[in-house]
Amino acid sequence: MRRLPLGWPLAAALLLAAGPALAQPACIGAQRKIDEAGALRFQARQDARIGDRDRVCDNLGDAEDRYEDARDNLEDCGLGVASVDLKSALRSVRQEKRFFRCD
């Protein structure tokens, strides 16, 4: 039998409480932006395998913009707590940009 993480009940309660907020257009837009950023990061990894550094930098820059838009949308719909997770994603993208010397 799988054991659930210790914070699971708290996370479930937050999701249930945020349910109506997630249906707001801003929250739906935030999820779309997060999905787009993930796709751009995947494309950047593929371009890195090919060796196209310019496209890697372009895709990582676009991913960073999408994460920032998603963070703003989450704050607009009242889920500022969820935007904290995006800070780590933004930090990761910035580290990748530093690794590829994009800035």
C-alpha cells in the first residue's frame, strides 16, 4: 500500500477551498501559461541536444516570461500562495540561462 505524504491533508484542503477560484479565467490562464512554459523548457532541452544555443536562449527567455505571467495571473485570482511554487521554477530557468550564458 502506498503511503501519502504527511502534508497531503493540508494540500487537499487548500485545493478544495481554492476550487471556485481555480475556475476563474485568470486561474485558467495561469495554468495555460505554466503549460506553455513547460513546453518551452522541453524545446530548449531538445535544442541543447542539437547544439543550437541561440534557440535555447530564446526558448528559456520565453519560458521565463510565461512563468512571470502565470505568477501574475495566480495573484490576480487570489491564489498568491500557489505562486510561491513558481518562484522555484523561475529560479531554475534563470540557472539554466546562466548555464547556457544567455544573459
